[in-house]
Amino acid sequence: MKKKYTVLVAGLALVGTQIFAAGTVRENCGCGLGSMALGDETGMVSHVVGATLNGISGNQTFAVSSGTLNCDQSEGFVSSKEVEIFVADNMDHIATDAAVGEGAYLSALADLLEINESDRADFYASMQVNFDKIFSGSDVHADEVTRSIVALI
């Protein structure tokens, strides 16, 4: 039994070593502090250190949300916040445009959402058809409207 266990552990160690040795820290551990410090390094030790550095103090989470440390910033995160601000500042105008299915505020909203020109007519129609779901009442908040719009697209 002991011999089987030893063979199993040795086999797993060999497989794990091969998995970690298959690329660079940047390729296998993602973005973050570890990627910046050890990005082109290979080997299991470099990968473990890189992954550990990425996880320290939540730097990888910060890097993803801020677009730093070799991470690409999530555009959805930025767009949603910008859209929420726009909706909060212009909710009555957006509601009016959505009710008729066209207008300058709806066009500006489509710009913020990066909706292609070829898809805008569908977006405007969808806003009109789903008006009651998006603007669910007179006391609806901008964040709720934003979530409804983002879910719609």
C-alpha cells in the first residue's frame, strides 16, 4: 500500500511540474504583481511564487478593475458606471426617448453602451418595447434602470 501511495504522489508531482512548466508565469498565472515581477519565468517554483504574489493583498482584483499590473480593465465595469451616471443625470429624458423609441438621449446612451450603428434601431425598439420593465415605477432608481438596460442588451 505504501508503495502505491508513493508512486501516486510521485506521479502527481511529475504531472504538476509539467503543467506549471508548460508556459511562463504571465501565461499561466494571469495578470498582477506576480506577472509583473516574474512574467517570462518558467518552472513550478516561479509559477507558485507568481501566483502567490498575484494573490497577496488582493492586488490581482485591483489590477483587473483598474487596468494596471498587465491587466486589461474590464470595459463592462467602466461602462456600467458611466452609464449609471448618465442615466442618473438624464433619467426623465431617457424615459421620454425610450417611450417613443428614438431621440438624442437614447442615442447618447447607445454611444455610452458602444452599440454599433447597425444595431441601434433594434436597441431603440427594444427600449420602447421593454419600457415598463426598465422604468418600473415613478420611484425607480438610476442603478435599477442601468441594470435593466444592461440586462436588455
